[in-house]
Amino acid sequence: MTRKAKRMLAKFMALVMAVTVLSFTGGFSSMQSSVVYGAAAWNSETIYTGGDEVEYNGAIYKCKWWTKGDTPSNGGPWELVSGSTSGGDTGDLGSLKPGKATVTLDPQIGTNVNGVTLPSNYYNKKVVGYFPSYAITSQAHEYFNIADLQWDKLTHIQYAFGIVNKDTCELEVGDPEHDIESKFEGTTFKHDGQVIKMDDSLGYYGQFNIMHTLKKMHPDVTVLISTGGWGASEGLWYATQNEASMRKFSASAVSFIRKYGFDGIDIDFEFPSETPQSGNYTDFTESIRSGIADRYAQFIKILSEDLAKASKEDGTYYWLTSAVAASSWVLGGQTNSAFLDYLDFVSVMSYDFHGGWNNYVENQANLYADPADTETAQVDVKTLGFDWAYRFYRGKVQSEKILMGVPYYTRGWTNVSGGTNGLHGSSGTPLTNSVDNLNLWCDLDENGKEVAAGANPLWHVMNLMKSNSNYKRYWDDVGKVPHIWNAQNNTFLTFEDTESVQERINYVNNNNLGGVLIWVMHGDYDYDEQQQKYVIGDTLTSMFHDQFKAKGASKVSSDVDYTNDTLNFSVDFGGKYDHPNYTYTIKLTNNESVAFPAGYTLSFDLPKSSKFTSAWGATATTEDKGDFTTVTLTSTSALSPGESVEFTGMLKCCFSGVKNFKVNGYSMLSEVNNEITRLNRAYLTDKNGGSSEIPTEPETEAPTEKPTEVPTQTPTEKPTEAPTQAPTTKPDTKVQTSVKGYQISTTVEGYRVLYNVSDSDNEVVKAGLIYGLSDKATENEMVVGSGNQAVYDYAATNAGLLSKSGDTSLYAMTMEFVKTKEFYQAGIMVRPYVQLKNGEYVYGEVESLKVYDIADSLYQKELMPNEAAHSYLYNNILKVTDSSYTEKPFNYKNILVK
């Protein structure tokens, strides 16, 4: 094999993190696989395999199995060969012996924090839509009613709104006439062509009555009463002023959902923040703002306990959710995040980042914060986008509990100056209906006059673009959203459409989010051929529903290294936030009987909503860790038993919490115990209708950015050591392994092999794949330890396990492309294998494939999630391999109906 061929094969064999994939068989969870590389000094971006040796902090470590980003001094895949670790993350603790968790991972029946059994669909990806009860009386809102709602495309409905009586602090019907009193004489309610009649047996009428019948027709849809919102959050300030008012509200909420047949309650409090004048404030609000963060945490805890009691009494699950702020200015004053523990899901209101309240002409709902955003251009941490808010909540909440807020409405300005097609411009003139009726959904002030905002349903703007070609759509590839610009009258509108919704779907799926929250449902659109115009519809909602359903449920995840060895210490993490600076104070207490030696380290994971800037009186290092940054502080002195020490320094911006505390790489005993306790109740086991799949280690989440490119230098090639006996296949084993299929990842530019392992006798100790080039090796050489340098053996890691169903496990490994015509045309052999407890091997069939053939099949069958992926196949593989290949247009609708 030539040196050039070796170099090509080594690059080709690099296993990287797969993110977005194009699949023959549908979407699969993105998980980490393995890579072989050698290096003198350890690098967090390099991928290592068994036998590789690295230098780290003056010590030499040997890799035991395939890994990337695992700090050698933390143990795990690394073992110390020579040298001292006292300067690193795991130090010599003298006679101190690290221990194990005292709680065992043994899930029984999944429950919430109050012990109520979780429903079997608890982790299904959610499409949550607000129903605006007020729309039924408004021509501008097309008299939209509860029967018009997209019931077939929603998993949860949040009825907006119930209100809180300021005098009694109790939950009441928001619009008695239309919610519970009116029989709507002369009005016919229809859903999917079926007439929905009033049920006289209920004791109430109105839209609550119609809702009752529609719930029976859609038993899988969960309906919550929502209270608060921008206009009616003042009542929640009264309800949270003291414990007595909290309990009055909570008792009334339980009575309310029982009486009117709701499945729980959503709290849309805007906002329980100590930031002055945040939210729709009043004099009363400001008078009791101090301490609201702690009171709100107590309020949610009381409500969750009362709902749990009612759930057990009624034999049903009552949901508790909340719509939460996405603004760093607001969240900086929300100093107690304990309330998040009691919620079933957390809906991030990631819209209204911009609007007519200031002069910045920007997108109102960026997926990613834009460095060019004129409002935040001068600050160190860019915050105006969902991605920042998501990372803020990740400090306290697992990804599967977080929902992305999506606006089905616009905001806009006229008289815009500067910017590019309006974006990043400025204007002091928010839109009114005097400009092309572009404030259709306007609010009215106290005098009944129009409030300028450019608030419109999406279908209204679609019709405007259809009738007036001056209104043109432009795409912002930074924020991943479109906007509308009219250069003739300098008018700008924020917007959402199928392309931005696809970006949102990809983000939810790639990051294991819980789903989306939509404000508000009658902003969605369809095109009516008969009327030749856009009308209220379900185009965007169907995309969310159909693709989330195809993707499957979100996974239970963990950010704490709960399998790690532990030490008994405690941490009190506090500080003061003065936007945008955060001064932290970390109090570390040694609860062991032996001192932590001089030079010990304290590390923790900081959400990337915040940026670490300095440590006072200690040295500090940082390391990228997906949604987090691992911060390691090194002390200059020892810490005796029972003593405490404080670390101080500066951060930028705010966060909901930090986690994964370690001293010298050993985890905090109490945190590990608490995490295992949480996991024991988090899983849906077969005892409550869910899956019994329980991982043995925390899962690695897919990154949202492309990993670092493979180094260009020739890697050190270290073939897997040959087994002590010749590989054999046990003749009577019940273990089987086979290739399931192939995919192409356009994000990391590689192809992916998925394979099954069936192990009914629990005999497997290792699974993996063997790779080879068909012109360099024979099928007989496709075995572990073959000795052929063109054959590579890669063992699977826990992170490569995509799913487990019964006795069968699904694994995946991703191979990075070598971007040449010869590589795309080369035959690539793959063979799955497993090793049994007795050392013997079981092999699957050898299969041969070409990257070109995979790409061609995907392209022809239109199995692309978006147009960019479609173009990637053509420009980077098919056209490279065959210059005469005929390009075909991307037909988005085909992927929706297949």
C-alpha cells in the first residue's frame, strides 16, 4: 500500500460526530462514534483509539478505547502510564480514596418529581399551540374558533387565557360570555366537515363546551388552561405575593381544571424577574418585585404538589408547564431557577427579540443570535436568538424538557434607513394599517386607538406578496429566518415560512429538544385554489407534526458524569449579576476526612449562555463541551477536612445554573446521587407503557456546529492488537449482527453505517465495525487482527448506541469523506462484529458499497431534509464523480407526503 493510499485511507477512516443526516430509512438519533489518531500532546479536538499515548500536564497516558474530547487526567478511556497527575484534573489525594455513588441506577416506574406516574407519551416530541379565545369575536382574526383549531396536528393545546382575580387571587374564566355562557345561537361549529353540537349535560356552554367534544374526538391531544400573558400577568403578581395567596390560587386552579375538563395548567407569567420594570409592570408590580424569584419558585412548587395530589385522586395526569422568558435582560433578574424542576416542559418564548418599542430593525425570532445585530453589536455575548436562550436553560434543564417558541405573526417598520434590504437598519416608525393594512392584528390602547407594531398573521403577508411584487422575501443565513422588504416604501417585516420552520425542526431533532410552542395558531396558512388566496391553514404546523412524529420521542439525557468515582465535598455557587457582568463566588467545602492537597482543581460545566472571563486568586482553564464550557480552577493551597474556601472571578452574561462539579476530576457525591435519583424516576419503563431502554452511561449530545476538520498531516497508524486466539464464530450462539443501512451526513461531510446487534443471551462484551477498501483487501481478511494495513477495526462506544429495543441494539459509525472522484467510486467493504464473553467473535456478512451509489439513491428518491442537503449531494459527490450527471430541482413537498 503506498504512503499516499495509507494517508487517504486514514483520513477516510476518521470517525466524527454525525449531526444532520440523509437517510434511506428515516431519521436516526445523532450520536458520537470513534476515530484513530496519534499525537504527542493531547488535543481535545483529536480522536484517539486503543494504544495511543499522549502527554498531558507532564504525565503520559495510554488510550484504552476510542475517544474524543475526554481529558486524560479524568480517567475513563485513559490510563496513567508514567508521571505525576498533581498538576492536572485528577491529582494525588494521598490516603484519600475516591468512592462510588451510594444510589443505584435502577429505574422502576417513571414518575414526576412528586411521584405521579408519567404518561407513556411523555417524551414524545411536542407541537404545542396557543388557542386565542378572543379571536372568535374579531373580523381581523377571521372569527377563528375552537373548532377551527388544527387539532389533528397538535399534541398540546394551551387555551389563552384564564385570568387571576386580583382580589381573591383565584383562577377564573377569562371571557365568561364566550368561554362558558353563550350557546352561540345561529352559529354552526364545524371541524373537518363534522358539525359539533353543544353538550347540555356539562352545566356550562361556550367554547369550553365545544372543546369538551373535540377532546373526545382527539383523545391524544392534551389541553391546558393558560393564564397570564402580556396583558393579564398582573394577577399573577397578586397570586405570588405570599404563601396564603399562592395556596388560594393553587386550590382554585385544581378546581378549575376539574370543573371544565382541562388536562393541566400553563403559567405564562411575564415576568417573575427582579429586573426593574421588566414585563407589563404596574406600580403594584414594582412595589413587590423584590424577592419575586424566590416566591415564584415557591409558588410553582405548591402548585405542582396540589396538582400531584389531584392526579393521584383522579387517576389522571395533570400537566404543569410554563412559558418562560428568552431575554437576557429579564433573565438576569430571575435569580432562582428551582421552579424549573417542577415543570413538565419549559416553553421558551423565543420571539419578540425585536419590535417597534425601539429603533433596531432586526428579525424578531432569530434561531441564532447575529453578531451584526445593531442592538447587541457592542456586547461580548450575543443573546438575541433562541440558541442563546436554549443554552441559558440548559444549566438547569435537560434538552428534552425544552420547547422552542415559534411566532406565526410578524412585526414591522416603515421609513427604514440603512441596513441591507432593511435588515440591520433603523426606524422610529413601527407599521400601522395606514401602510398596506400591515398592522392587521394590532392591539388597542386605553383610548381604543391602534398600537403601531406591524403585527400580522403570516397568511396576510403571503397575500400581500402575491398581490404586490414590491414586497420581496429575503433569507438571513445567520439567523436562519426570512424577512420581507419593500424598497419602494422602505418597509420591513419579520417572517416565518417553510424554510425557517425546517431549520427549527432540524435544531429540535439534532439537539434532542422536546418540541415547539407556537403563538398563535391562526397565523398559519394554506393556499385556497378556489379563492385564489392564502387562508388560515396548517402548512407549517403539519411540518412540525409530521417530522417530529417520524423522528420519534426525545431521549432521556444527563449532563452529570454519574458513573464517575466520587468525593464528598459541597459547593455553594453564588454571585451578583449586573448586566452584562456576573461576579461569581464559589464556596467549596471539603467533607472528606483527608485534606485536598495543594494544587487540587475544582471544575464545573458552565452553560454557553455565559462566558468565563477571569479567576481571582487562582489559575483557570476552559474547555469546550457542547452546550457547556468546562471551567477548571486550580488552587494554590491545600484544603483541610471540614474547611471551606471561596473562588471568585468574573463571567459575562447570565445562566440558570452550573453542574457537574469535580475535585481533581472526581465527581461530587451529592450531585451524582441526586442525578441518579432523577434518572430513576425519569425513564419510561415497560411498567408504565414506555421503553425499558436504560443507558449505562450519560449520552453524548450532537453538536450544532461542524467539528474541526481532520488534520492534514499523516496520522500515526496503530492497528488494533491481534486477539490472543484466532477469530472464530461460535457455531451455536444466539448472537447476530448485520448492517441495517447507510446514510450521508452533509453536516460533517461523511457517510454513516448503521448496524444491529441481537444478543438474547447477554453474551456480547464488545461490538464494532471492520472497514476495508475492496481493491486493497479480500473478504477473508475482514476480521479483527487480520494484519492487512488496509483493514481497520473500530469498536463502538456507548455514545454510538442509537437505540435499544428488547434484545436488539442499533449502532452507528460515521466515516469522513476524502473528497476525490476516486474515493467516491471506490468499493468500500464493511462488516459488523461482536466479541463474546469467552473471547470468541461473531461476524456479520461483508457488504460492499460506493459513496456515489448512496448519494445517487438519496438524490433520485428525494430523501433530502432541505434544499442545501440536496445541492450538497449534487455539487460535492454526484457531479464530482460524473460530470454528465443531470441536476434535478428540489421538490420540497415530496418529502412531506412520502
